[in-house]
Amino acid sequence: MEATVPEVIRTVPLQYYVFLATALFAIGVVGVLTRRNAIIIFMCIELMLNAVNVLLTAFSAYRADPNGQIFVFFIMAVAAAEVAVGLGIIVMIYRNFQTTDVNLLSRLKW
Amino acid sequence: MEIVLPGTNAPYPTFLYVLIPLLPFVGFLLNGLLNKRLSATAAGLLGSATVLGSFVISLVLFFNFKYQYTVELFDWITVGSLQIPFSYQIDQLSLVMLLLVTGVGFLIHVYSIGYMAHDENVGKFFSFLNLFIFSMLVLVLGSNFVILFIGWEGVGLCSYLLIGFWNTNTDYNNAAKKAFIINRIGDLGFLLGIFLIYLTFNSVQYGEVFQKASLSQFGPYTAGICTAITLLLFVGAMGKSAQLPLYTWLPDAMAGPTPVSALIHAATMVTAGVYMVLRANVLFTLAPQTLEVVGIIGLATALFAATIGLAQNDIKKVLAYSTVSQLGYMFLALGVMGYSSSLFHVLTHAFFKALMFLGGGSVIHAMSNEQDLRRMGGLRKYLPVTFFTFLIGCLAISGIPPFAGFFSKDEILSHVYEHSKLMWAVGLFTSFLTAFYMFRLLFLAFFGEFRGTEEQKHHLHESPASMTLPLIVLAILAAVGGFMGAPMLLGKHYLADYLAPLFTYSRRLNPAAFALEPDHGTELMLIGLSVAAGVLGIVLAYVQYVVRAQRPVADDAPRPAPENLVYHKYYIDELYDALFVRPTMALSRGLYKFVENSVLNPLTNGFGRAVQGGGFLLRYVQTGAVETYLILMVVGIVLILGLNYGRL
């Protein structure tokens, strides 16, 4: 199995990709928790999503199994659709409240 | 052992067979959905046309009939070894019943166009009538006991709907409920019978069950199990065909519009019990004890109902009791294994009883909904067609030759004579009573002076053609219908010969019972006696109600004890009320008070309150602040991951 992994990829160890993905994911989590602007939060969510994508691609390449990369394409397509819906919602929120600060949006409760 | 079913190759496309019950069903849907959008005449024509269509198809099948076969429509229920296909049985019995149901049904539909013209729910009425015909056709067409049961319940439902058709009247609603509930008692027996059939024969398909039964491969316990099965089936027949002790619903069922009484409670539904016994004749032949019970109950019902009929003053009640009594004759015939005679009487009875009910309806129509015989009289002059046709009906039921009832009743009585002289004597006496009370009705309604109000007298009129035409057709049938079974006159018993293949197995099992034929002299003597009984009844009624012009007294007038007993129908309704209805009501009231109110209600309400309270508390978790949600979510994920993998 090792033989099928191209030389170019083997020059960077798998751990590096794992570290990168973890760092990206952590940045995303912290961003979601600390920022108040809905658009920034949204970007941080995308960051987490892409951290997972990186991880999937890396493992896929190292194990010479294309399933992981195909899976990433699906995630990207679904994420694109989700962005369209999410941004639409944020635009509507801004039109109605003249703000995208999530702390002010506390009306969705009992 | 290989089971050979009767031929399964139907000579016509399946679609044709499906159409027979489907046409009335389409009529039911159209009339029901378009209820008030159709005019009264259009609704009536639509309803009648669909039944006419079924009648025409039945005629085609009847005249091209060569051998028995089943028509497979689809696999209906398949569970383990239980296989119930949805299929039709086409044989002599189902064809005769098809013609009867659609033919007489069609005439009654046509009659209803005139009778119900002034009602505001004509569409509803015709849709129920069509649904009834549909159920009845399913009942006679089905090729196994389960389909029979579907039709059986279907006609029960329609009977409920039609008896309570004028549902603004509480009494009528109660009558409808009574019919439904009493029929349920019988249905329970029938259902248990079907279960037992399946357990014993591992099938519910007619062909298979009867063949297995006739081969007697079950050894010595066949007779016992057959007795159990047939007794249970007979309980079902008792309910549907109004035999003692489950007959009380039928007289009350007269609450429905008169065409309903004619269709359901005279010509078709009540004969379903007879049909079922005929269908299962092999099983009944194997169970002589059951046959004895059937015969005795039939005879008792015939006599009992006839005596009640003597004292009734409501024109429809008299007819109702005479129906119960005639049904008793049919079961008497079944009990002495006069199977084809029983079906013969079903046919002739359908003709003359439908005729008399419709004639009675015509009288009620003319009298502005008056049903009391004490207010009628002298109607002969005003309703000539009704009078003449009604007279033919009365002659037929009284067994006066050459009218239809004579042939069938005489055949039954001669079978009974071979079986038991005592039962024959009672049957003959009942026949005398029948003639007496039918002509009492005729003389009270059509002879003498008019006893109603001036307004009613002013309003008297002969019914429209849509009502008199069916009367005339039925009168012709009641007059000549008997010749399908008149071996002495025509040299051949057409009906019995036609039906003979149905009883092949029974004949093989008990050849002796089928071989019994009274010799010529005895037969002539029997005919003479039964005609004499009928004539005597008529003459007595004539003397009593025309020559002496005696009139029934008012309801609360004092009567001698025996007459009082009969007048109050032997207090059977009161007895049932005290024995079953009141205790049930008391039990329900007790349950309501102590179980429902103090146990069940607090329990269910408590559950509701607990859930409500819990929800009220949980509301506070939902703050609406997005940040809190996010932190809780992250903490949750970390916890889940930590608990899952932290232990490694």
C-alpha cells in the first residue's frame, strides 16, 4: 500500500496535516465562541468545515483510497448550498434589525 | 390427497364479473358524493340504472351457464398456511341469488323513485340502497367464508343506515341500533364458526372445505366438530334471518322507509341466513343434531310470529311478523333437508313479500303516512291497482293455487310430513294462521267504510306509475313464479333439477334423506289439506272482518288475557329489556361512576398535568441567547468525546 503513495506527498509527514487541521478547527471553535458578528461566526464555521476537509483529503491520499476525496467534493457542494441559505438568513436579519450582532438577537425564546 | 376444485376457467373476461358488484358501488359513490347536486329523479334513475346493469350481466351469466367455476381476482390474505384469495364462486346458487337480488332490487329502486320523491335526502337514500345491493352481491358472489362475512357485515351496516334513515326521530334511531346490536350477537357466532372451519379444514374456500368434509377424512370426530361448526353458523343465521330468539329487531326495523323494508327485511338481507346454510349444506348434512335444532327453531319461529301477527294493527308490523314467520318456514325446510324447497320458498317469498311491502307502502303513501289499520278501510275503490296486486300477494302467501306460495309451501310441508307428522301438523296450523292474518289485513284496509280523517280521504290517490309498475311486475311473478317448481303440472321440477348439482356431496352422504318422496295419493292428500287450511283462514277472516265487520279496538281497551298476551307480543321485548338491556345499562352506569370517574380520569388527567408541568419548568432553559447555546453545544461535544475516548 505504501508503494502506491506518490513521492511528492510522502515528503510531508501525515502528522503535519493533522496539526494543521487541528489548529484550523480550534481557531474556528474559538471564533464561534468569542465573536458576536454573525458573519464572522459564519466564516468560523466554514473554517471548521474546511479543517475537516483537509484531514479527510490527507488521510485519503496517504491511504491511497480515493473515497475520502470524493467525500470532500460532496461536503463542498453541500457547504456551498448551506452558505447560500445562511447568508440569505443573515441578510434578512440585517434588514429587519439593522444589526448582525448575535447577542442582540435573543427574541427566539419562550 | 389432491384437492380438485371446480373448474377455474371462467368463460368471460374477469372484468365482467367485477362489474356486477362494482356498478352499484359506483352508483353509491356518485349518489353519495353528488348528494344534493343531483335532482331527485336523476338520483333515482342513476341508482336504478346501476342495479339494472348488474341484473343484465347476471342474466347473461345465467343463460350461458354450463359448469361451476370460480373467478380469481387477486390474492387477498396470505399468512403462513392461511390463504384467502379474493375470488367469486359462480354456480347455480349464486346465480339464482344474483338474479333475485338484482331483479327484485331493481324493481324496488324504481318504486323508490316515486315513493321517496318528496323526501329531501333522496341522494342519500339511493346511495345507501346501492351500497346495500353491493354488499349483498359481494355476499352471494364470494367463494369463501371470509368474503361471505364481508358482505354479511356490509348488509348489516346498510340495514342500520337505512332503518335509521329518518334520523331526526329518536325511536327510529333506537330501532336501527337494536337491529345492529342484535345482529352483532349472531355475527359473533358466525365468526367463531369460520374460525372453527379454518382450524378443522385448514381452509375457508368453499370448494376445498366441502370436499374435505364430504370425504370424511377426519374419522369419528367429524360429526362432533361439524355439529359445533354448524351450530355456530346457525347462530349467525338466526341473527340475520330473524329466528327465535334473535328476531326482535325485524319488527322494529319497520321504522325505515317502506322500500327499505321490502328490499332488506323481506326480499334479500334476511334470506342471507338461508343462503349461508344452503352454501354450507354439506356441513349441515354431516350434523343431523344441528339440522334437528334448525328445524325446531324454524317451526317455533313460524308459529310464534304468526300468532303475534294475528293481533297487530300496524300494517307494516303485520307484514314484518309474517316475514319472520315465513323465514321460519325456510329454516324448517332446511332442517328436514329440503334444501331446494327452501331456496324455492326464498324466491317465491321474495316475490310476494316485496309485492306486499310495496303495496303497503303505496297504501301508506296514499294515506299521508298513516300506518294504522284502524284508520283505513274501503281503499279498494281509491287504489284499484294496489288492491288487486295486494290481493295476489295475499293469495300467494296463503298458499292458494296456482299462486307462487302454494307450490313452495306445499313442497316444504310434504318434506316435513316425511320427516315428522307432528311438525307437519304445526306447520299446517301456521299456514292457516298465515292466511287468516293476511286476509284480516286485506279486509281491514281495503273493504268496508273509510275510517280515516276527512283530510286523509280528500288526499287519497292511486300511486304514480313508477310505483304501480313494479307492483304489477311483482304481482305477475307472485302469480306465476311457482311454476318453476310444479312437477305435477309440468312433469318436471325445473328449479330442483337446476339446483341438484349443489347438493351432490350431501346426497352422497345421506342418500336416504333425498330419496324420500311421498307417494302420489299422500301428496294429493297433503295438497288438499294445506289448501283447505288456507281457504279456512280466508273464510274465517271474511266472516270476522267483512260479514260481522269487526274492528280492532283501541290500544288501551281491556282484552281477555290470551289476546292481551299476543297483542303485547308475549312481552318478549319487555323480557329482553329486563334481562339484558337494563343490567347492561346499570353495569355501564356503575363503571362510569366508579371506574371511569374515580380511577381512569384522574390517571389520564394526571399524566397530562405532569407533562404540562415538566414543560413549564424546561422552558427556562431556552434563553434565546445564541452564545449560551453555542457554549453549551461545544461543552456537550467535548463531554461526549471525552467520555467516549478519554478512558482509553
